[in-house]
Amino acid sequence: MKSFKYLVLGVTSLAVVASTLWYTPSSEASSIKSVKSQVATSELQKAKNAVTNYIQAAEKQDVNEMIKWVKDTRFHSIEEQKREYKQMFQNDPFEKIKVTGIKKVDDKNMIVSLKMIRKGSGKPQSLDLPVIKENGKWKLLITGVETRE
């Protein structure tokens, strides 16, 4: 009878160890996949926040804040960029800009979709712009986009 108990105890122990070994790799893979998914979602949100911060700064006509959230290659200096942004506020053809989507291209590039409403006519215009990760921060990239009718 004692040997039967030891046999049952031994088989049970083996079953527990085998099931632990069998389950662990898939559990780790699932955890790794979950963490990667959370990081990707977090990066998407950070990129979207950068664009939203830029839009909010533009609505407030806060040039210094706008510059924090954009890389605008149209200008040769920050001073020129600030001057042109201030001029833009007088000529801005849009009354509302909204982020309608964002998608990942790779670890340092995303594309944001914007819907803009023209002043006066209320005519909507859609625009896709790159968002880049530069020095660890997400920024809207503007390279000469034309938004005139």
C-alpha cells in the first residue's frame, strides 16, 4: 500500500512539473506580446498627444508652445518660423482642426489624419501628415504642405 501511495505521489508530482513546464513558455510569450501591444498603444497615444498639443497651441495662438510640438522644415531659423506662424494667425483659413486617426509606420514614424474646417465656407478638408520621433519626443512634421483651396 505504501508503494502505491509513493507511485501516485510521484506521478502527481511529475504531472504538476510537466504542466508547469508546458504552460510557462506560452504564458511568457503571451505576456511579452501583451507588453509589446501596450508599448505600441502608448507610443500611438504619445504621438497623438503631440499633434493635439500642437493644435491646441495653434488655437491659443501660442507660437512658443507650437514650436515644441512640430518640426517644420520650411524655415531656416526658429525666429523665421515664429514670424511666419504669427502671420499665419491673421491669414489662417481654418476654424477647426481635429485628429481623426493615427497609424504606426515604424518605431519612429506615424501618420496622423486631420480633418480641417475652413472658415466662412465650413468646407472640410482632410490631410495626412507624418509624425516623427526625434530625440525621444513625438513631433508633427511639416515639410511644405499646401492647404489652400
